[in-house]
Amino acid sequence: MNIKELYQEIIIDHGTNPRNNFKIKNYNYNKTGFNPLCGDTIDLYLFIENNNIKDISFQGQGCSISIASVSIMTEIIKNKTIKEALNIFNIFNHIIKNKKYNKSEIDNLYKLKALGNVKKFPTRIKCATLAWHTLKIIIKK
Ligand code: ZN
């Protein structure tokens, strides 16, 4: 399997079998993200305590890229601090925009790269970044 196939496999896996796809009971932050270009709608639920993202889940409907993106994001962000989450958001932003970033900083980087692969399809970038921008609105507060 080459890297392109691996990336495709990750997106298909998370798009068809999304992780953390339910509403957690004890959330204290919630935000809906909407991408009018594609119609993707994603509700994020977070339980944040002492600047730690202790739990995160989502519900929503959208194209396979938007669902894969939010699924991968919940997996990577869970149990991270707000600061770490913002850092990961920045790295993802750099990948999407084809800018340089510090490779050693996070695990599961290949999953972010798989998502970042959509930069080849500019109309899908909003699908891939929707969940992340919605997250950022919550954790910037
Ligand atoms: Zn979409």
C-alpha cells in the first residue's frame, strides 16, 4: 500500500465508521458548525475541566470528508489540554495550507496528513476544516 492509498483508507475508514459519534452525557460546551458550500452540519460536545479536554464527541450529517475530519479530530484531541489542542489545530492548518510545521510535536500526525491531502481539492477544504474551526471557537473562549 502506498502513502496515497493509506491516506484514502484512513478517510474511508473514519468517514464510514466514525469514532465518538454520539452525544456525551456530561458535556459543558456545545457548538454547531455549518458549511454552507456543502451542507455539512456538525454538533460538537465537549467536557472541559481545568483546561483539559476530558471528553469530546459529535453528531451530525455531512459528506464523508467532513465526517472523517471530525472523527479523526475527536480521536486526536481527546485528553489533550487546551494549549495542546490549539497547537494541533495550528499544525493541521499548516498542513492544509502547505506551510512548514514542527513534525515532532504530535502523535497520529499521519491522520492529520491524510486529512490534509484534501488540499488538492480546494472545494473540499471547508469540509475538512469545519470541525476544527468549530472546536477553535469553543476552546478560544
Ligand atoms: Zn462536505
